[in-house]
Amino acid sequence: MNNKPNPIPGLSADPANAFGAAIGDMWKSMTALNLPMQQLAQIQGDYLKSAGEVWNQSIHQIQADGATKQVPIGDRRFGSAEWMTNPAAAFTAQLYLLNARALLQLADSVEGDAKTKARVRFAVQQWIDAASPSNFLALNPEALKKAIETKGESIALGVQHLLDDVRKGHVSQTDEAVFEVGKNVATTAGSVVYENALFQLIEYKPLTPKVHERPMLFVPPCINKYYILDLQPENSLIRYTVEQGHRTFVVSWRNPDESLAAKTWDDYIEDGAITAIRTVQAITGHDTLNTLGFCVGGTILSTALAVLAAQGEQPAHSVTLLTTLLDFESTGILDIFIDETMVQMREMTIGEQAPSGPGLLKGKELATTFSFLRPNDLVWNYVVGNYLKGETPPPFDLLYWNGDSTNLPGPMYCWYLRHTYLQNQLKKPGALTVCGQKVDLGSIQAPVFIYGSREDHIVPWTAAYKSMPLLEGKKQFVLGASGHIAGVINPPAKGKRSYWTNAAAQDKLPSSADAWMAGATEHPGSWWTTWSDWLKPKGGKLVAAPKAPGSARYKAIEPAPGRYVKAKA
């Protein structure tokens, strides 16, 4: 009998046994490891003591009159009254949490290097999250209550949702039928004024009678669709920038198909970012422009500017980097996936060395990987809601974007993995040759605004801060609250979250992120206003807004958001 957790636990034929077997198998696996005996004995002793306390609490939950006391469990998965007032369910949840704590203690006791310990902990955490009793229909009192109240309709709807998601190839995180790109997301008015095989260049319609003479170019990540920066009018960084009077251009990367499978990192630099820069220069007639790169887009933009600097060109009047890695020494949770063996495997399957030729890294694989970095929030939460309770997830623009995945050309992806994540060569002057030029980030002569998100698990803010000493221009660092996406997409009108600045650090750069934070001041609201104040004087004088997009040479091809962003992976 296979005792591993079912991929959809709630539909297991024997969920109670699957839950118990999952925890039991993990205990056997962990205790079989060569752990320090003293630590193992301490963990076992603490476990037995806590198990007794859980049992005694469950016994006393039932009062003399037969009523049950409500017992807070301390985990939002078990926060409803159905869990807290049901002695059997409360006991199961508390025993599960006890097992989870003990298993993680065992994982942390494994002897080995830091990466090995992180990998063990990550694997154990994945197993623990999958084995939660909330993921099993027979053990979830909320789902069972709903099934009874709806006379089984919730179960029927859950099965239908499951079948629909199997057809789509991913777990639905939002009601995808509500959204349409260009209709109610990515709606800021503009025109595609240039396109090649890799990207379309969008110029946005001015929203002010006068605009700054110096244009603004956004380079978003190519691993996602650009419209994370243009979800809804009220939370669009693109629209906000246009409203501040900047003539704004945005790169919309093509979602690669097999015809682009052989594209390389050099192609994305030369035919992507550099071509976009030169096109904006040609359209506007300005040799310099303000630039912004987000996540991998920031890495691409910085590389492109270093290549141009090696050619004697300095097109950037300013550089803004949002949650961007240039120094890949500390890459957070993603580091556990990357080593020489993994990179070689990718190179031999989808890279230039692949026997059958280069291939694509499928967007579905990327999306799944990122979802399982936060499995309770982005996977199991929806398994429970969609399948066990038969609920349709509420519409949420950010999660619709999150599910709109993109492919990547294998050679481009493999080069990026090897030379940045694995070998961390981008930060070393002259270590890399891109487009025939030695790359030196310190050769970029422009003031820099660097933003990091405090709870970012993809680009840790301390890693974003490490970009500061690599760049020579006058620098400003801003730290925002929340994570990789929510921290960036934080419009001022919402009045949410906060951000930190350090005025003294603009004159003398602190040696570490912690030293910067020690002198930082917290401000309520959005960092966008601080960035706008920083950018405004770099835009140059105000001139009459252009009456038409593009130029005599670069005419409008189609309305924004264009065709490329609508292509599905």
C-alpha cells in the first residue's frame, strides 16, 4: 500500500490513514538519520511531554454537562469554530502541530553544510504542509459541515472544480473568468510603437497637458507578464508614473514558443533591453532617459547598461531597481534548488547542449515552483476551498496575473542560472562577456534608486541592498513593507503599509543592510511618493505632451496592451 500523501489529499480513498501514515513515515525517515543523540533525546522528551499536555487538554475540553469548551489552536488553518469546538478535530489539529514542530526540530538537528540543512528543512516543511488534517475531507470539520448543509452539493462542486483545474493544468487561485487582459487588467491607454521577435514597446498616452522632456523606460521581468505594473487603474505603477508627467515606455516581453527556444541571454540584452533603449531614444530625440527594472528586468537592464558603457555609451540619466539581484550571494529560499548538478541537468535538457536541441522552460513549471515556496497560502488553501468546500475563489487581479505564466528559452535560462545564481559572476568586474563586451556594473554612470521589500522571499531585502556598492552613481535605498509583489504594488491612495528611509546613508553608505536599518526611519504609506520626488528633477523641463504616439519612423502598431501579453503559456 502506498502511504505517501495523495496529491489531492481531500480526495484520498482513505484520508485518515493517509494523514497518519504521512506523519509516521516522516518520523521514521527523520529518526533514521544520523542525528546527535543528545539533541534527539531532548526532542523526544519534549515531544512526549507536549503530547501528554495535548491529550489532557482534549479530555478536559468536554465539560461535566456534556458541552465543549472552545480551544484556540493557534493556527489560521484551524481557526474556525468547527475546529475549536470539536474535541476530535481539535485534538487532531493540535497533535499535527506538535508533530510538525518536532519534525522541524529534527530537521534543524541534521548535521551538514548550510545548503544541505536548508534543503532538508524545506523538504520536511513541504511534507508537513501537505499532511495537514485540514487538507483531508474526512478530517476537516468545516468541509464536512458544509457537505451536510448543502446535501453533498459542495462535494459535487469541488469535484467539478478539480476537473476544471486538471484541464487548465494548475490550481485556480482566483475566479479567472472575471478578468481579461486589456479589458479590466492592463487598461492604461497607450500604443505599441515597436516590436521584434522578443518584445513589444508600449508608449502610454499622456495624462497631463505637459510632460517631462526626458522619457521613462520600464523593463519588467521576462519570467512574468508586464501588467503586474498595470493591474487596475488604482494600483498601477505605470499609470501613476504617467500621472506624474513622465513620457512612459514599457517593454512587454513576448511569451516564447518553440520558435524562440534557442534565444540566449545575449539576445535578451541586445535585441531586448538595448533595442528598447535605442528605440526610445529615436522616438523622443533624447540621448538619455530614466530607466526602471523590476526583478529579473532589473538584472537585464543593469547588464544592458554595462554593455553600453563598455561601448562608450551612457544612455541612463537615472536607474531604478525594484527587488533586483545583482549580487547573488544570498538568494533566499531559491538557493536550495540550485547547484552544479541541477544546472548541468537543465543545460543537457533544454540548454544549448541538449541532444535534441534547445527547448523551453515551461511557464507551468515556474509557476508551480514559486507557488510551493509558500504552499499553505498558494496551494493548500485553494485545495481546501476549491475542492473540499466547493467554493469558487474570489476575484483578485494579482492572483490572476500570478496564474498567467510565461515560458523561457532554455539557453537564456541556463546562462542566467549558471552565471548569476550558481557562480555569482555578474558582480565581478570583467568576469562576464555579454554581447562581446566585458561587463562592469561599476561603469554605469547614473544615480540609482534601489528598492527592497522587507518580507521578500525571492529577493531578500538584504540581498537587494548588496547592489548598492556595485554601482558608482549617487544612491538611495528604500525598504518597503510586505513581500516581493505586494510591497512593490502599494499605491499611495490606499494608505497601506509603510516604508523605511535613511537620510544619512545617502552621503555615506553603511557597510551592511543591518547597519542601514539601524539608522532608518519608518514612514506610513507608500514608497511611491518618495520615488516620485526623487525622479521628478531627473525628468528635465516640462514640454507640451505629444499629440500622437511614436514618431514618423515608429508609428503606432496596435493599442496597448498589444498582442504579446495576451499569449498564453
